[in-house]
Amino acid sequence: MANADCIVIQGSNMAEAHPVGFQWVMEAKARGAKVIHVDPRFTRTSALADQFVPIRVGTDIAFLGGVINHVLQNELDFREYVVAYTNAATILSEDFQDTDDLDGLFSGFDPETRTYDPASWQYADAGQKQEGQGRQQHEEQRETASALQHETHGLNVEGDPPRDPTLQHPRCVYQVLKRHYSRYTPELVERVCGVSQEEFLEVCRAWTEASGRERTTALVYSVGWTQHSVGVQYIRTGAILQLLLGNMGRPGGGIMALRGHASIQGSTDIPTLFNILPGYLPMPNANQHESFQDWIDSVRHPGSKGFWDNAGAYAVNLLKAYWGDAATADNDFCFDYLPRITGDHGTYRTVMDMIDGKVKGYFLLGQNPAVGSAHGRAQRLGMANLDWLVVRDLFEIESATFWKNSPEVETGEIVPEECRTEVFLFPAASHVEKEGTFTQTQRMLQWRTKAVEPPGDARSELWFFYHLGRMVRERLADSTEERDRPLLDLAWDYPLHGEHDEPSAEAVLKEINGYEVATGRPLSSFTEMKDDGSTLGGCWIYTGVYADGVNQAARRKPGREQSYVAPEWGWAWPANRRNLYNRASADPDGNPWSERKRLVWWDPDKGENGEWTGDDVPDFERTKPPTYRPDEGQGGIAAIAGNDPFIMQGDGKGSLFVPQGLIDGPLPTHYEPVESPFRNVLYGQQANPTRKEYDRDDNPMNPSPPELHSDVYPFVFTTSRLTEHHTAGGMSRYLQYLAELQPEMFVEVSPALAAERGLQHGGWCHVVTSRAAIEGRVLVTERLRPLRVDGRTVHTVWLPYHWGSGGFVTGDSANDLLGIALDPNVLIQESKVGTCDVLPGRRPRGRAVLDLVASYKERSGVDVDPGTPIVTVGPDADVHDHRDPVMRKEDGDP
């Protein structure tokens, strides 16, 4: 990032939410880079940017689509890069129909299941039997978030689909892309986003002028993009733009997904998610993976290009790490011991199941859903219906005390004497009281040495789960039940040390890295992994972090003593590579696109027949020359040509168009948020047609056009964090010196909204949705600018989400306002945008607050049965009362 010529920060307040990483933005700026911040609110990031662009929350695809249109209409793309390294030239099936043809839908849509059959999205001559096709598969993928597999496992592309390098064929991806975004004009961006044409065109000029052969632009996002019902498509739009401009795989380019905690990246690599295993291997599906080979083939896509062809070795090594000597070729390395996905097992489905009495026990570690998750009331009512709840935390957080001091106690919905949940609160060690690695936002593992002993009974997660596992295994030691074999056969033999028998974190890291079973020699690279059981490793992408028996993550060599890439500071996966897909930093012949932006290149005089070399570890087979072309019919790694830089993709190309793998379409298109005060001006289709919803009485959603009464909730609200507090407040509200810096929950509004609603700076107000009403102090500030959208003014309300009932400073939780609607690809909640009303004064107390929320629901018609949600409503939407799409029955009207 420090080497960027321009940095666009969108969907992130990087200076406040990621201040350590933001130093490199300032380093780039000091070197002459232009910094642009696109955000609904003026922040500390905006103050340090060269240009701040206020935007309506939830319209980023329209904005980025406008930039794409500007690039394509003016032929500002990096043409040589685009033709060689993307699928721009690939020709699509003649059956494909775009959103312009179908009023906001792509071809293959089924309104009953609200899913697509992507058969028509395929490349020409690809046939109709590729994996991933069929509405039934899409429906199951939405339930299991298994579309994420394509994000990491690449496309399934067999053979060589037809291409037109001139980019003139009407069905080539380039021309389809050009038509798709042709409606995203500066005028439309202004109408939808509230961004003036002058501001928008200035962004276009800066982005394109700082991209190409000699210059690169970096794109930065965070949860301001991901936490939307079209969050995956937000990121896809950014990827399309960066590919068109030749910014991927190059110094100062790419897309930086900021991870706010020290190891959020680590908890997806070695996941705390229900649908993937370490190294982004998919959890087996009970309906699809009857055998070990079925499971492996679903990852490797036999016949496709790419390094996922070695999925068998990655999987065998993981199973050997889990079950050691018990995992043999004869029993498919204990594949049958792995759990199976049978549906939606995500956090929000689980909460609904708690409310319905289907979940008996729950473990909470490192999170505080009573305050920190969407729809706080549902979270707390769910936990109040458990038999037992285990909470491990530094303090007695709200998720441990909900039964005695939550808002629902005040309203009478939870009666402490009658609450059935038995809470076990375990004190946890903080990050300075335990050793191990964390993986930060650029995929770098860094070793953390324990600084002090944890106080009292506080213990690390490693201690807790190791000894819990030990005790369970001891209880089952004499069991002959087949169901207990997965526990009893676990390789659970980590060395212990210290007064409390702490497991060795370095031993765990060595197992994650992998080693030869016979000799114990640590593996140096995932290419050494075998599929015959002779090696084991807990996470293939981390192989090399313990190479040569040395903890590579513990390296701290000063930057002045090494190259600017700093390969000896920590260790980055995979293979200590700092820039993914860096083969794209060189042209098809292997020469740097420019000397100024060189990173890796082909040296014909190195080694026996030439090698890839450079400042970074090449993301390519080291001895494969640029001239290499695979024989017809080859697959896997051998099928990757010497000019295919995107080695994890099934065609070796960056995807401008995605023929498979995304549930909501092959191209990003603008849909309104689930809750919006505006009609979609582009199409009849209002919101993401495939979004995941929980249509229940306890999860109401505010009406949006073309539904009636959306004006009951006239304002847009969004939430984000403060530097002084940490997420749900469990690590800051309980500390005096942090609590006093931000001592009270507040609601930030513009002077215009304050005047409209009679709000006094420093006084009280309350915010109302169909889920809750919360209160806070009023902060009147010009950091929020009223925007002119589609001919009228829209006000945005901003709230921090750090408060709850515990700690030195208490207050209502902003997340109580949110409903639960999810992106269909990864099942992440739309928590960055909703609609609300704002009233002066403090909210009612007790049952009266429920009455207030109910009165709003009654006026807005929320309690009326919505029917089947989300289908195109057609051109007559402005004059008929649709509930998208079923006409609502209200007050006797048909």
C-alpha cells in the first residue's frame, strides 16, 4: 500500500478503525499518492484524505459501476493486461440474458425458490453439465453458504473456451460488461448515490490516471462493504474495476480487505465458521459428498486448471493432523469422522433455533452477541431459552448477565427468577497473557510471546479446549459406541508445561505447519504434502511457517536490514508471499510492465533453464517459463500456461464475469438495501432477489418502496466503531481510562435533521425501528451531510455500537435496531444500513417502549402478512400496493 500512486478507501473508516495499518496510507501520501475517501460520514480518514466523497449508504455498486462505465466508455482500461490476464475475451453462451433484458434479474431465475439456474451464464461451448448448475444446488448453496467455496476454489473451467482477443465479439465478456454498466452514467450516480457529477468525475480521473503500466491504485474496504445484503457483489465490483485497470498482483495495487481484530484473518484461515475447514477446504455436505473422493473432486474440479488440483493432499494432511495414526488409506483417513453440513448452521439460524427451543447449549468465546450482533433482542431472547451457556471473557459481559439486566428484564420479557439458562462464566486470559500466533490483515502470522501470567483462574483458549477435550475423552475412555470414535481417536497429545499444564503453542504451530510422519521433519512448503498419509499438516496454506524447525512467525528483523518487501518480518501465507498473484506484475513475456512497478520477473539466465525471481516470492511455479503452453486435455497445475497469473482460477484468468459460484448473479448490479426510503431507479427489482431472510414475527423488516408506508421510517441509519472503544465494548467499557474518553452512547445527526426533528445538541433523542427503540445523547455535527437523492433530500443518522448494560459507562445498543437479512453467498448480515425514525427526548421505559415500537409497526403495516418476498414488481409498481411482489391485503383492499 505504501507504494500506491492513489488509494481509494471505501466502506471503511481506516484511520479510526485500523489506525496501525493507516500509517502506510500516510506513507504513500507522503510519497505523492492521492488519497480518496468515499463514505457516508466525514471522519478522521476523510480529514486526512485529499478528496472526501459523501455517499448514500448502500449504493456503492452504483458508484463503482459508474467508474467502470467511465473506464469502458473512454477505453481507459489497461488493454494488454485485460486481454492477457482476464476473461474479457471469453465468449459467453448465447442463452445469457442480462438485467437490462429482465428488469433487474439475470436469466435462469425461479421466483418460487428465489434462486438461479446458472446454465445460461456459462462460457460458449461449455455444455450444460458443469458442477454448480441448477436451481436446487443454488438453493442449497444459499442455505449452507457454500458459494464461498468458489471464492477460494476458483471456477470450474474445462478445456479452452472460445475467446476473441480483439474484444469485438458481441457476446465476449468485455462487450457484455460494457453493455451492463452503460446505464451507470454520472447522472445516474448522482441520482442514486447523492454524489455530485463533479465529485464523481474527479474520482474517475484520479483512479484512472493513477493506474496502468507505470502507476497503480490500491482499493481498501472493510465491513462497511461486507455487511450488506449484496456485500459480496460490492467486493466483486471493486475486483472488476481493479482488473480492468491492471492493478491486481502489482505493488501499490490490489484490494486490501481490512480485518479489525488481530486474528480475524486467522479465524477464517483456521476457521470459526460452520461451512469451511482449515485452508478453505469445504465442510462435507451430507447430500453431495457421500465419499472421500466426492468431497475432494468438489474442490479440485477434475479437468480444471490450478493448484486446487492438489486438494487431495491438502485434505489428507488435515485429516492426519486431526486423527494421527487412526487415519489410514484403508478408512479414507477418517473422512467419515468429519461432521456434515445439512443446511443453514450459521449464527443467525442458530439464534432462531434457540428461540424455538431447538438448541440446548452454547459456547461464547471472543464475542458478545447480546450487544454486538444484529437484532440484539432476538439474541438475548434466544440465550434466555437455553439449558446452559458457557461464556469465556475478560469481564462479566452482557451475554453473561442478560438474564438479570437486559432491556427485556425491564420490559418483562425475561424474568430473572424464571430464566431457565444456567450460565457458566469462565475468566479468559488476555492477548498479553498467552502465547501463540495471530494473523493480521495482510495474511501475516506474527508470534505473540506471553508477557505476564494471567490472574487467578484466567486461562487461554488453548488451555480451555485442550483440557475440555482431555476430560471428555477420559469420560468416554471405556466407550464401545461407534459415535464416540471420532473423539477417542483424536491425536490429542500436545506437550504441557507450567503450573497449570498449558499446552505448547509452538507444538500446535508445528502441527499446523505439517511434518513428515516418519521423521518429524517440518515441511517447508505445501508442495511437499503427500496424499498417501506420509505427511500431515493442519492448514496447508500455513505450511512453511515452521520451516526448518524455526518459528518463522517470530522473526523481527528491522526493515532497514532487509528489502522493502520485508520478508523476514513475521511470515505471510502462502509460502511467505507478500503480494498474491504477483505473476501479474510482469507482462506475458515475463518482463516487468515497468521498472518502476517491478516485483517479480522471468530471468532466463537463472538456474538451468531460467527461473522466476524478484523482490517477492513468485506466485507461480518457479521454473515454468512464460512461453510454456499446456497440451490439449491437460488439467491441474500442468494446465496453467506460462502467462496465466491467476493460478487458483479454473482458467488462470481474473474474472470480470463469473459464470458460476455466486448465488445472486454473474455481474454486480445495483439493488436497494432491504430497508430503503427509495425505489430502485434502475430496475423493477427492488432488493437483492436471492437474499437470505428469516420471515418470522420476531424478525420484522421495515417497509421499502414500492410497499406502502415506508415514510413511517423516513431516515437512513448506519453504524460503525470508535477508536476509543472495541466492538461490543467488552475490552473498553470496563477500563476506566478508555471509558472516560467516550463516556456515553450518542446519536450523530446533521444540523438540518436536528432542526427538522427538534433535537438539541447534548440533549437526548431516541431512534425507532420495527425491532426496537434506543436512546442516546444528540451530537449535532456537519460530518453528516444531507444528500439529494432522486429529487429529494435524505438524512443519515450515525450510531456507534459499543454500549450495553455492563462496564463503567452504559447505554443502549445500536445493534438492537437491526433486523436480520443476509447476503446469500456468505450469510453475513446487512448491519450497515437500515431505516428509522428519530424523536427528541428519552425513550419510554418498561412495557411502554414495546408499545411505541408496536405503534410504528401498526402504522407501517409491518404486521401484515408480506406473502412471498422479492420478485420483480414491474413498471406499474408506483401505482399499485405491492409487497414485492404479492399485493398486500390491508384495510379491506385487494
